[in-house]
Amino acid sequence: MPGEELYRIEFPERAGALGRFLDALADRWDISLFHYRSSGTTKGLVLLGVAMREGGPGREAFEAIVVRRRAAVCTATPHPPPARAGA
């Protein structure tokens, strides 16, 4: 999907943490993929697809929200290397 970013997010597993995380994303980004896995430990794991709206907040703003939620984020979207001059 054009404009979609995929993330693997690991956040502290506490009562209401997932709901608060999703509330922080509401109305700012379109979630195109969501998979939650409880690992039975102190961490919750989410695979999340986020459609970046044209003219809307971008990847940096999204990642800042994740960090403020004390979550670890790993971008899973493969980004092509920049084109070389003369190529």
C-alpha cells in the first residue's frame, strides 16, 4: 500500500496500556494492519501497519508518540536505498 509503514512495537504490558496506545493514534493515522501478541511476560508485542496520510503527520511524529509511551519501536518497512547520481 503506498504510504504504508510497518512497525514492530514492544510496549510495557500493563492494564489499559494497549488501549491508551491506540487512543494516542486515533484520528491521526489510519491503521492498515494490526496484530497483537501477548508474550506472557512484561512486554506486549504489536505488528502495526500505519498508512501515512498525505499532508498529515509523518513517520517522525508517529515514532515520537511511540517513544513517549515508553515503547520500543522497530521499523519493519523496507526502504529502498537512495538512487545514486548517474544511475
